[in-house]
Amino acid sequence: GDPLKLVNQIPSSKRWRVSKNVVQNVKENRYENESGTESHLKRVTRKVKLDCFGCPSNIDAIMGDKSEADQRGTDMAEKTPLSSSKVAEGTKATGAEEKVLSKEERRKLFQQQHGHKIQKKKKLSKKERRALQEEQRKQKADKSKGVQGGKKVTKKPAVNNKGISLQKKAKEQIIKRTTTQKMVPMFGHLPQFERESSLSLNTGFSEEDAKKVHPSILALGLKYGDNVISGANARAASMLLAFKDFIRDYHTPPGKALSRDLDRALKQQIQFLIDCRPHSTTMGNAIKHVRRAILKIPPEMSENDAKAQLYGVIENFISSSITMAQEEIIHYAKMKINDGDVILTYGRSHVVEKLLLEAHSDGIKFKVVVVCARPKEDESKELVKTLASNGVECVFILLTSISYMMGKVTKVFMGASALFSNGAVLSRSGTAVVAMVAHELKKPVLICAETYKFTDRVQLDAITNNELGDPDDLILPTSWVLGKMERSCLSDWRDIPSMKLLNLVYDLTSIDHVTMIITEVGMIPATSVPVIVREKSELEIF
């Protein structure tokens, strides 16, 4: 019961945890309360233990004192005394001293008060425990589905104190697309592709539809759906030009502010384009730029002045972020092309095509290897045709032959649809294979991309977020069979229940396989993408 002896009993390995203040407090408490009762010394002893070790559950084990474990129940009882009724019923008090009930006495007291003994849990066998777990899982699954007692229970939506629902409303589609019959389950979360027309979309003919969707937006959406307009830059530029037509024909309703009503009306046009085809990162950044400019229009500005200001914003974005940016990219990229180089490219990137033509016109002698892969082989053929007609020596190969040709290549130039903050590159399907083979053979991979394609999003794979193309593009209309031209065996794939076709538009290239990114601000590593995004966000460029 002596606190000073208690401190001295602390093992040397634990004594560093005892501060001088604790020892001083013990001394003061002892000298000031030398005539104190035994219970007071117990409380001081307990306090020293708590100050030293902080956890009362392992005090006795640390102190090496087995006898303290028996006194723990007594100390806790003194800290939390029983009520007067419990003292009268369960304790025998003599003066200031109280007797604490033993475990057996507490059991008898419980039986007297409740009329029955404490019921112990029945020990279940392994089979019974498994059945109980299955039943609990079933109840949990039914609860998540809204089923209770075998009946479906309709859950009331949460509302605030004014009776307004707190649930987030789903985006209302402008059009109803045709339901997909052949869906690949693994990619069922993505928008499914079905070739549409203005007749199947059931829009564009009534006055009500004309009020919802502008004719320029309607024509553009159908071109998106038919893949007439493709490519990140082409889609963004054509969308901005359609926005100009929409703003030109817009008139502010009486009693409403232009900035708010125009933004609301523009959302419907954007939703129609998304319904026709999921928007790209370039389109998303262009939309943000235009909407930010709309919301900044002051209320006192006239409608004509506001429209003129928005025209300037759109034209400036196309000029600075696309046209002039490509010229700067070509200027930097030409520094990396030398005489005797063998340059490999995949697909048909507009900026890479202009780069190769300008480098050739500057007198640099090099060869180009164009890699082709279905279903976009026509783009690669057009690129070879354009380069060859301008005097560039070209080699045309399929993607399956890339491992053979990569050994003869000196540099790889490719475009991109988007670049994420983790350095990953989103581009047309097959780019990741080309970059991986080049990385394994120690060939530099240079990505030419404008900075408005950068995004603060992070993507780790090409499954969670992608786009599905037309599955019929994977089928050749005719094929050679035994020397005869016959109809393709996959032409009736929709009538075969067990067959599904998957046409992924994009794939994701890892940051490890990208050597450099050439932008209008210079040549940067892939790790600098989030830096550019942060700087441009602060300047409100996009």
C-alpha cells in the first residue's frame, strides 16, 4: 500500500515511463495524508499505476504483482459505489467499511430479484452456426432489396422539414435509345452502342422537340452517333461551333437573367449530345469553359453584348487550345526528329500527321511505319495515302507484326484522347500494346497532346470507364473461303444466343510506358500532368 515502494518496484525497462512529476505527487500525497486510511492509499496506488502505464488492464502484469489482481475489483467498487437500495440488499455495512459481494453471492442476488438464474448461451454445433449465418445473410440481403417478411416494402424517400426530397435526381434523358439485346455482362455498366437515326430516336420533327434541341445540336448528335465526326479535337471544335449557333438563336425570356436561363437551356443541348454518344474529356473541358463564361456575365449587360462576348470566348478557346496549341506541339516535336530516324505511329492522329508532313517539308529524311488495327483500319490507310502522296517513305503493317518491326524503329509518336492525373494515357484501343512493346525494346514513346486534354481525374484500368463502339464494325462483310468470296460467318451473330461481340473504343496506357508528353507548354514527363492541371485551374484557362 506504500506508493513510494510501488514506484521503486517498477522494472528498469519500464521506469522511463515514470516522470518526476508522478514521484513528486506521490511524495506530497503520502506526507500530507500519513494518517489516511488504507482505502486512500489504495486510490493513490491506483493513480500512480494509471499515470505510469495508462491502461489498467495490464498494470498488474507489468508490475509483476499477482496479488494486485485480487484487489482490482475492490478498487473499482470504491470508485463506483452502489446505490443505497443495492447497499441495503447486497452488502453488509459495519461503520465506514463495506463488504463487496462475491461472484456466487451476486448470482444468488440476481436470482432473488428476477426469479430465475442467469441463462447461459447454448453452445451451437458447427452445422447450427453455419445455418444461423446463412439465415442472417439472407435477412441482410432481403433488407437491402426492400423485402421484409417475404413482402416487398416500399421505402419512403428522405425529405427535409419542408417536405422536399433529399434524394439526388437522376439526369433526365432527352431521347430514349434502343434497348441493347446483346450485352456483355462485364461491361454492362457502360452505355451500350446501338446505331441510331432521327427516326429511331423519335426526335427532331415536332415543335416541342425543336424547342428542346437546336437543329445544329440535333445534326451534330446524329453525326456523333454514326461516327461521322470522330477524334477528340474534332468533336470538341464541332460542339463549340454548334454552341455558337444555339447562342445566336437564343432569346432571354422576360423577367429572367440571361446567365442563369442560358446555362439551364444549354444543359439540355449537352444532355442530348451525351445521349447520342458519351462525351470525351476534351468536350467536358470545353463545356466547363463555356459555362464558366456564361455564369460570369453581369446582369446589367445587354443581350447582344453578352452574345458577342460568348462568341469571343468560344473562338478564343478554339484558337488557343486547339489550333495554336498544335502549332507549338509540332515546333517542339520536330526537335526530336533527326535524319535517318524510323518513326512508328499508330492510328491517325491529326497532330502527328501534321508533324510528319512539316518535318518532311523541312528537309529531314526519315521513314514512317504506320500500324493498322481493325476496326479503324481505314484511318491508317488514309494516313499512309496522305504521307506517301507527299513523298514520305512509309511502311504499312498490322498490329500483330509490331514485335518484329519495333526492333528497327528509333522513336514512337502517338496521339491521345485524354491524360489523367496519375500519368495514364487514354487513347484508341491498341495504343497500350504499342507502348508496352516499345518500352520492352527500350524505344522512346512520345505522346503529342494539347493541355486541354488533361484532367484531374484518375483512372487505373480501361474497364470502369470506357466507350463501346459498334460491334458490327468487327465483322467483315465478305471473306475468302477456299478461294471463293463468301459471306462472313459472323454476319448473323445476333441470331446466335451464345455469341456476343465487344468493341472497346479506348484503352489505357500506363505511366511506366510513356517516355515524354509533348504539349504547347513544352516537353514534360507524365508525372507533371497534375501540375499543369493545377496551374491552368488557378488561371481559369479551362
